Amino acid sequence: MKIGQRGAIFYIVFAMIIFISSGLLFYFFILPPKVTAVYLQGQNQKKIDLDSPIIIKFNKPIRRKALAYFIDPEAYGEWEFKDSLIKNHLFKSLVFVPAVRLQPDKEYKIAIRNIAPVLNIGLTSAHSFTFRTKNMPPQKPKSALESLKSQPEAANSRPEEKITILDIPLDWQDHPLSCEAASLKMALKEKGVYLSEENIMKEIGYDSTPHKDGVWGDPDKGFVGSLDGRVCVSGYGVHWKAVARGANKWREAEPFSGWNLKKLTKEISLGNPVLVWGFIPVKTLHPCSWQTPDGKLIKTFKETHVRLAIGFIGNSDNPTKIILNDPLAGKLYWPSSFFLNNWKIFNYSGVAIRQTTKNKIF
């Protein structure tokens, strides 16, 4: 084979590789994803169970932060992103899990908009579908003796629970470690204050002490490290006292520790969202510690995370679930025991955001 022929073959193969690679990149990252399947568990003649999860599959990874999803009439539950190609990234499924049973014999509509590819270049798709829930079977009249025998069974049934929730839209955090700013941004918006995470962080402030030889900044004074840093190496976060000092510029903010569920639900019942410090649920927490230049020992965890408590299910004295806006995971409905176990790691600490003025701030 002559040299010229070898060169021509090389360029043809090279061009084919470029063409195929470009096509794959265009398909996976530029063309908008589409819904390929919807799974309604417990489905029977298009009627599903009242607590059935609804699984929505996409043909390729979606841009999570761009996605908008609605259910009408309103239903309370968690929207979970599943089926990731890389751990916690490139999701291909969206699942709605009811936190409170759906209404019986009711038609619901789910609409999904802004279905965007991983690269945000403006191309999107949309999808909607309807489903109907099963009807509750009629109960036969019982005799007095049967009613007496069925009392334990009735006690174990699932009566409709009261839901108390503040109308605060979820806002994803802009940086890997900006959960405090994102949570405060949501809380302030509910009080008529519209700010960016950057403006919020300017007021909270930073502790610029470099991380060296076991010495680092004080999270009670300002944000330690970088918002885009590596946890406990080049970035960490900020604690409730410093967040409250910054938030007080716009609205009344009370930092606290040692609270309980009753105090939390009372604050929410008054219309006030509450930032709460906890951790990202993992099997094993990874502690990290350092000293400040003043000799103060900081003991914390790599999984430290801040969420916004916006509601609860059940009685305020003994709620069954706490409703959270998590800027990293979405809207959560955590059982109270699970929430308390997460909250106690930082001694039940947080910041309550209250209204002191009706003026809007932009």
C-alpha cells in the first residue's frame, strides 16, 4: 500500500471517528431528552393505588436544575431523581413518592416542562399524562360486637393527617458548598426579600484564614474556605450565629441551639421558615476538625448540610413528618424520628427567619 493511500485511509478513519463522536455528543448533550416510559405501580385498568410511586423514565440524562414538574390537583410527596449514570449525576429517572395518600377515585395530571439536556443551550421538551386513583371499597355495616372487635384495626388505619406547609418554592444551590446561602435565600424570598446567593454571602462574610497545619477559620464568624472547595480541605461552610448576623440586615433572624420539634413546628405555624443544620444521610459520617487562630476547637463532619424547614404533617405537638426544602436533594418529607436523628448532630441548631417589615428588597 502506498504512503498516499495510507494517509487517505487514516484521514477517512479519523473523520469517521470525529463524525461519530460529534453525533454522540449532539445526541446525549444537546438534543433535549424525552420521556420514554411511565410506570404506575399498582395500576389496574388505569387506576393506581393511593400511595403508589410514579416512575418517569427519560431516554438520556436530564438537566436536573432546569426541570419543572407539577401535579394537579396538588399532592404532597417527594420528587426523587434516580438512575444516575455517575453517582449523584446524570439522572435518567424522576420518581414521585406520595407522602400523604392521594385522593380516591380522582384524576391527576402530571406535567413536566423544561426537559433539558446536560448542556444548557436552550433546547427543551415537555411531557404530560393523566392517571386516576382507585376508589375506596365501600364498608359494610358492622354489628356492635364486630365494631368492638375491629377497634385495634381501626387504630392502625391511616386517617387523613393535617398538613401545615409554607408556600416556598425550592431553589437549588448555585455552588457545591452554598447550602446555607441557598436555604437563607429561600427563607428571605418568603419574607419579600429577593437576593442572590452572592449578595447573601457578602453580608454573611468569610473567614479567610488559610487551612494550614491544623489551623483554619471559625464558622461562627464567617464562611470557612471556598464555596466551590473540597469539603474539609479547601471549603467547609458557616454556622447559625454568623448566618443570623448576616440575615438580620434584611429580616429578624434568631440563631438557636437545643430546640425541639414543638418549638420548630410552632415557628412554622407562625409562618416563619427555619434553617436547620444536619448532615447528608450516609452510612458512616466522616469527622473533621481543626483549631482557629484563637485556639478554638472546631469539630464537624464532611457531610454537614443545611436545609430549610417549611412544614410538617400531623399535630404540631407530635408531627409525623417534617417537610424540608433541601437545596441539594429537593423537597423532602422526613419522618420525625429520622429528622431528629439528623438534626441532633449539631445540637438541634438553626436560624428562624421572621417578618419585621412589609417592604420588599431587591
